[in-house]
Amino acid sequence: DSRGIDQALAYRTDEFRVETRELIPVRRSGGGTQARGILHVKGSSNNGEVFHIFVNHWPSRENDDKSREQGRKEMAGALRKLTDGIRAKEPDAHVVIMGDMNDEPDDVSLQEVLGATAPGRRSPSGLVNLMFPTLEKGQGSVKFQGDWKMLDNLVVSESLLDTGGYRVENNRGYVFSQPWMEFRNRSGEISPDRTYAGDNYTGGPSDHFPVTFRLVR
């Protein structure tokens, strides 16, 4: 991306072996493609389990309008088609979907189009959004106009919530923050310490807090 905000996957070579990787373009309903595609990496863990990992950055909410909202639905629709295909051809493979979706877990794109439900609820797509428990506690990864928003999401296949092989610890994801990542205003309110304020470089790590989950076996 010309703006320097490409997706990437960092991994431990002693734990994960990459088999294939591709950047998947997503078509716009009005023609052309979305500004950013979806990074798809297929590989296997050192115990032989197969993972399909999708790294995302969906259209932003800045000056949000119907076209941007539709763009996020198109990204979700593309992912749903991909994951449905994986479920049909590789039923034992695990799926991990991560990134800045610029939508919250209960928004249409994620909950209805992608079909990712909260842990413990029936999922028509076989996908679970690990950030639902954090959203339900009023927490978020981004602060917008004084309110927390859970715009960074971690979605996994239900196979990672069972008791065999790798599984998600506590069946949920978390927002990670440390004092060095935080900005505190005069009222004492905390938000992520952003790198830029408009065109001004402020030196913070990011305007988003990272989201995490832990796989155990």
C-alpha cells in the first residue's frame, strides 16, 4: 500500500512452517478492487495441525459513509467465501482471522456477513469472534470521541475451542496495554498513544491497542 500500512504476519519458525502465501484482492461492487487485499497464509504447526491465517485491514470509518460500510461488508463476504471453501475441502484445518476491521464484533459485517458469533453460541459459519467477551465488558482497542470501540478483531474456527490439539486459552481474546503505550489527558483518561496527530509526529506506538489470544495444547 502506498501509505505504508500493509498487512504482515510474524511467526516463530520453530513453531510454524509456511506452505503458501498470497495477497487476495477483494472486488468492489461498483468496480475495481478494495485498497487493501487480504493476506492469506497457509501453514502447519510443529505437531502437524494445519492453519489458514487471514490478516486484514478493512476500509476505515473516517468520514464514514455507505460506501465504506459496504466495503467492509465486501471484505467480510470475501472471507466468508474463503472460509466456507476451507471447511468443505479441509474440515480438520484451523482458521484464524485477525486485523483492524474498523467494525465491532456485533456489527453487520462481522456478525451477519462473516457469521462470527460469540464463544458458546451457535455459529452458522463455524467461526467465533474471541473479542465479544471484551466488548461486552465495555472495553475496546481504539478510543473514538471519548468512547472505546472494539475495531480490532480475532476470529477463529470452532475447532480451536475444542479439547483436541491446539485450543484457545479461556476461549477468549484480550486487549493488551502497558503504561508506555498509553496517553493520559488532563482529566486522567487513558487512550492509545498515537504516532501521529494529523500531520504532526507525536512519537507514540499506535492509535490502537493490540489484541491477543493464546493457543495452548
